Amino acid sequence: MAVKKAQTKTSAAKKTTTKASSAKKSTAKKSTTAKKKPALRSAKKLTDPKEPAKKAAVKKNAVKKVPKTSKKPTLTPEEFFQQVSQKAFEIFERRGFIHGQEYFDWTVAEDLVRAETAANLSAKKVGEEELNRRIEQKAFELFERRGYQHGSDQLDWLLAKELIEKGQ
């Protein structure tokens, strides 16, 4: 009997050690699974922000840009000369066919043709006060170009307005 008691004691000790070791294994498993869950969450957090960025990149690639042609349409020298001469004659008509200011008419006509070919109409939107200030400044420049000759103030204003509206 003494031998059986010793065996039962050892077997009981083994059972408790196996139970304890199995408990340690289960807690070890729980701790590893517990550690994996936060790792998965952080991995999800890292992948979530990247997904919309990838989608945005795909959208950017999907939109095709139209290649732009030259910004300023060019005229041949002959076309430019013809248009300038036509505009200069129109300015001469507006002044009442008064001779002696051909150079003024020609330079203003060149400015008008350049402004028309530049096509800057939709580039800038300005307020009425700013527009009037620019027109006034351009009218004074035209007055200076004419050699400070009085009598064509209204024409200077109209030409300045036309130049400013066409983008010069």
C-alpha cells in the first residue's frame, strides 16, 4: 500500500503539473492571439488610408489631358500688315479723316491687332473700378503718344477701352 500511495502521489503530482503546464500553454496561446489582434488592427489601419490614395491615382490616370496648342495664334507678316493697315484706317476714320497723325494711328492699330491675336479675353476678370483705372491709364498713354494734342479725348478713351477689353 505504501507503494500505491507513493504512486498515486506521484501521479497526482504529474496530473497537477500537466494541468498547470496545459494551463500555461492555453494562456500562452491566448496571449499570442491577443497580440495578433492588435497587429491585425494596425495592419488594417495602414492599409485603409492607402486604398483611397490608390483609387485617386487611378482616377488621375483615367482623365486624359488634351495637348495644348500654341497659346498665341500667329499671323503671317502679310496678314499682320493687312490687319494693321485696316485698323489704322478705321482709327483715321474715327478721327474724322484729319491728317498728320499717321504714326499714332499705326501704332495703336498694331496694339489692337496684337491684342486680338493674343486671345486673352477670358484670362482675367476684373472689377469695374479696376477696368476704368486701366482704361484711364491707357487713354493717357495714347494722349502721350499723340504728343499731348488736345481734342481727341473721346477717341483716346474709346481706343483705350477697346485695347483693354481685348487683353492688352
